[in-house]
Amino acid sequence: MLGKAVIHSPTGGHATNNHPKKGERIAVDPIRRIKDIKAISKLTESNARNHLLFVMGINNGLRAGDLVRLKVRDVRYLKPGDSLTIKEGKTGKDNILVVNKTVYKALQLYLETVQPADDDYVFASRKGNSHIQSQAVSKLVKNWCKAINLRGNYGCHTLRKTWGYQQRIQHGVGFEILCKRYNHNSPAITMRYLGIEDREVHDVLMNEIG
């Protein structure tokens, strides 16, 4: 179980208790409102690398640890609709990165602005010749959310969770498909991971009959 209690109000707000019991982890939140996603996207446009990280993260649902291992040669010639097979570092399973129009636009901005070499990491660290680490991604996400006064607990998994949350809430994608994408063992795990099970039950109970 994730060490986080979430209390939903009828208006859709939530209060969080981020004090986990011993041995449990604090769960990070997805970005729930589209206006907040747009605000962070705008905020990051001044840094092409960070903008691509945000846009690619919320549009693919891959772990940050897998995104940061990408090299420029892996993505330079991808067009909208193209996909790239990657092996997940955590599970060893194959997964895919897909380029939609939004990702493609951010990728082109990155290539034109940074002008990286094929052997460079897409999300290169400013220190040495390696890529940024998951801890650095977490810090970036926290700073972005703080900059737009977004309350909650955020980290590198926020990007991955935001993809699934928006797919479910905005587009009605079923948990079975999201489970497959996340490489979870069951849809029940995906439901808990996204933290929207209770909210959906509340919404169903608000439906009037008779």
C-alpha cells in the first residue's frame, strides 16, 4: 500500500497526509488540472531540454529513469506516429516511446536550440558526460510545481502518473489498457497507482437515478 491518505471533497479538492508509516513510501501526485499542465509547459519553454522532458514524460507514461537514458541518435529522426522500442531498466520488459505531435514539436525545439551530437544524451547532465539522474528529475518537477503554486507532493513519478491520470479522466481509457502500458501486474495496481479509484466511486454515487 502507498503511504498516503487522500480525502476528496464534493468539489474535487483534496487534502493529503504525507507522513508515511515506517517502511512505507510517500506517494506523489499526478498533475490533475489541464491548466496546470499548460502553465508548466509554458514555464519550461525557456529551457528546451527541460521542456522536452516534461512534454515527453506526460505524453508517454514511461519511467523517468528510462527517458533519461535516451540518446539523441535514438530520437533525432522520429516523426509523429513513430515509435521507439526501449527496455525498461526496472522490469527488463520491452516498452515503447511514441512520438505524437506535441512531443514532435518539443523535440524539434530541442534539436534546433541545443544542436546536440548523436552520441549525446538527450537529457544530458551539466556535470560530466552522463545523463541527469531521477533525483534531478524529481527536483525539477518539484520546482516547476512550486513555481505555479501547485499544492501537493510531486516528484519524478508525477510525469508518468499524469499521463495515466489524464488518459483515464480526459479520454476515458480503461484501466486494462493503462495497466498494459505501465507493465503493471493487474489493473487493480494501476487504479491504486493513479489514486483516482475513490474519486471515480464518488462521481458514480453522485449520478442521480429516478
